Amino acid sequence: MLSHLEIRNVVLIESLSISLSPGLTVLTGETGAGKSILLDALGLALGRRADARLVRGGAERASVAAEFLLDDARMTDLADELADLDISLTPGEPLLLRRMVRRDGTSRAHVNDQPVSVSLLRRIGERLVEVHGQHDERGLLNPAGHRALLDAFAGVAKERAGLERAFARVDELEAEITELQRAADERAEDREWLDHAIEELRALAPEAGEETELADERARLMQAERIAGDLDEVWRRVMSEGGLDDIVRQVLRQLERITSDEVADILSPAFAAFDRAAIEMAEGVEALTRAREQLAFDPARLETVEERLFALRAAARKHQVPVVELPALLERLEARRAMLETGEERLATLQAVREQAEEELRSAAMALRKAREAAARRLDRLVTSELAPLKLGSARFRTRITPLERSQWTAAGSERVAFEVATNPGADFGPLSRIASGGELARFILALKVVLTDRTGAPTLIFDEVDRGIGGATAAAVGERLARLAAGAQVLLVTHSPQVAAHGDHHVFIEKYVPETRVGTGNDADLPIVALRPLDEEERVEELARMLAGAQVTVEAREAARHLLRASQAPARKKEPAR
């Protein structure tokens, strides 16, 4: 329910703050006092279109803040949509909708002080408040919502869930069949390519990690070619004639020839050193020989490695994948070909399953349609019974259910639902919006809401012009029905009728006045101010008397007002928590 409303600088409203309660709240005041301004201001907080003309003269911006108390079901409903924006709802805490409009017509919207789009603000507002008047294009005037309203009235949640499951199953099967059919259509040209690609990849037989191993081996082989050449040069320097080995041996032979007993002691160290050098030279030659064998360049192996590596990379380029993915590619292609081979059999099986699912869908759709048709007849009788007391006795109401072509079915049903009215005898039925009179339209919507109460709609209902052109018993009937609505929802009513206003649980007086003194000399110095004032019991009697008698309130008018209040409040109305 709407618990609090604050308005700043909207047309003639300079600053206004009011707390609201459950039940029926009536708003009255003299003609031109600004009742429509109040609704325009609330409309801003509910996401209605912003207009720079709503900004009060002399002010740079207008702002409206509407505070709502939510029950658990409504909080859960809104929490899912707000979660994506990181806006959390706390149980027991109010929900705050806020709108600001600048002088240039631009506006900003907030939910719980978090910036949101105006479209989101509008969607939230539509779930919280229904405004019923001549120019309202939402709620009961919107045929797109009539099917959901009828379903809520009919209590067909079980049938609706069955249809949704059946529709989802058919959708799932059709998607799979479409994919298989597409694959079948491609089979002729695709199979030849697949066979060739699979044959090539199988012949290639790529292995995981093979590219890295081959690249490393190729690098080693290419390095071995260079090292082998260097080792050959070392070998020549050591082992060739005149090489190191030959020189050492020649030195030893020369020392042996010149060594005698007389010089043996002197040459012995030199001989021993060169002898050790010869031994180490032999060991070095042996080690060099082993190294040459181990690092021998193998051009045939290098060619084999390069051919394999280049073949893998060529296949990867051809299929536009990394070499490392070639084994997985082969698996995918084989699976794809297997699907082609079994596709026709699978397609035939799925088509049979789909036919069965389609039968189940039609059965579920027909069950829901029959339930809707039965509920529509009951709804028509109940609404019709409400029309005569509301001075709509010549009008006729019907719920039109139009079967749709199979291609137009949705998970919501196989038919279109629309509430239609004929306002005069012999007139054709048409949409509710064809009712030209704002008062008649509001009363017609009231009749619908009374029948649909506690089953559909927002937790706060606002009626404007519901009493236009009526009085006496008709006005009393309107008041009674509004009171019945207020037993299960918060109802705000702008009214000129004392008979209607007397049924209110709360009474708010709207007045417009020009302050005798005003600080400053701005553009708003001469503008009147609209204010709201909750009335106590005696003030309420005085206001009803004014509405009955006009400017000159008489004793008789006050007594008549008291009588209206006693008569209107006499029937005990069971109050329920606001939704």
C-alpha cells in the first residue's frame, strides 16, 4: 500500500507531505482546488511521462517521493526484477519510488535511492498502483492483460501450468527436429567433405603434445649439424698429420733419442710430462670419438621430423585450428558424421514423439479454454449484476474468447481474451475504451474491480471521476462498492459526491489558497498553493455539509451529513491487511 507521499514544486503544490492508511481514503475539495494536480504528481513517481509544465513557477525542479509498504508476496515479485540492479528489499522496510523533473523537461528516477530507468519505474508502479480514469491506458483498459485477469478470477493456475509444460516440451522437440532437419539437408554435400577430412586426419593420426616434441627434436637436430661440423674440425686438428697427437708422439720419440745416462735426470721431468700428455691425449681422442658418435648429424631423421611437423601445421591451417586441437577436431568430425548417419532414424523418432507431445499440448490447451469459458460466463453474470445499481442498466458486458490459429498459440493459451461492452441497447460490443464518458468508464471499471477483488490487481487502487453525473442511490451504490473494494486493498478516491465520500474510512480535504504574506519576490510570489488536510470527525461533517449545501452550510445540511455518515458506516466492513 501507499504509505507516504511527498511532493515538492509540482504546479501549485509548493511542499506537501501526507501519510496514508489502509482502507478507503476519500479526497474532496472545491472545484479547481487541485485534485488532478495531486494525481499528476503521483503519476510522476509511478513512471508516467514527465512534462516541464508540471514544474512550479519560480522553481528549478519538481520532485515526488512515494513510499510503499509491501507484503511478502509483493516483495518477492519485485525482488527478482530489482536484484539485477543490486537493489535489495528488506522485509518490513518500505519501498521508495522517487522522481525529479527539471525545468527543461528532463527527469531522473530512483528506487530506494538507486538510479533506475523510467521504464523500470513504470513497471514497478504498475504493480503497485492502478489509476482508473478516462485516459488510463493500463490495467483493465488494456486488452493485453485481460487473459491474465480472467485466469486469476477463474483460479486456473494448475491448468495454466500444465499448458506451459506442454508448450515448452513441444518447443524443445521442435528445436531439436529443426536442427536435425538442417543437418539432413546438409548431409549430401557435407558427408563428402567429412569423409575426406576424416580420412586425412586419420592418416595423419595427430597425437596430443606431438607438435612440441617434434619442434624440440628439430631444434636439436639442426643444432647437431652445426656441432658435428665443429667436432670434425677439432678431430682434424688433433688426429691429422702434424696435428696435436702427431706432435706429442714426435716429441716423445725425439726425447727418447737424445736421452742418455748423463742427461737422464735433467730430461726425465720433460719426458714424464709429455708422456702424461700422450696418455691424456689418447683419453681425449677417445672421448672426442664418443662425442662425435653421439652428436652425429642425421639428415634423414631431420627430414622425417620436419615432414611430420610441417604436415601437422598444414592440417591445422587447413582446418583453422591450432595443431594441439587436431585430435579433438578429428573426434568432433567423427561425431558429426555419426550424427549424419543416425540423423534420419533420430529424426523419424523425434517426429513421432513430437506428434504425441502436440496431442498433449492440444489437450492441455482445450482444458484451459473450457475452464476460461466457464469462468467467463460466471464473470459476465457477476459484472452484469453490478451495472444497474451503478446507473449502467442499459449497458451489457461480455468476455470474448477468440480461438487463435495454431501458429499464434503461446504458453499462455490458444485464445485471445477481451472484455467488451455495449453501452446502449442494440449497440455492437466493443472495447472498454470506447466508453466516452469518464464517469461511466470509472463506474464500469468499478463494477469489474468489485467482481475481481482479492483475485487480481495492484494493492493500491485510485479512482477519478467515478461519481461524475450521478447522485442519490447511484452514488450510494458506488460508495458501497468502493468500501467493499477497500476491505481487501487500499483505495484512494477523488470525489465530488457526498454520498460517495461518506463511505470513506479516511477523509482528506484538498484546498487552494494564496498566502497573505510570502517571503521573497520571485516568479511564484503570486501563485496559489495547494495543500492537503486530514479531517477529523467534526471537520468531516462540515465538509460533507458543504458538499451537500454549497457555500452556505446550514444546520439541516450538517444533520444530513451526519445521517450520511451513520448510514454509510453502519454496515460492518471486514478489514483485511492491505496488499
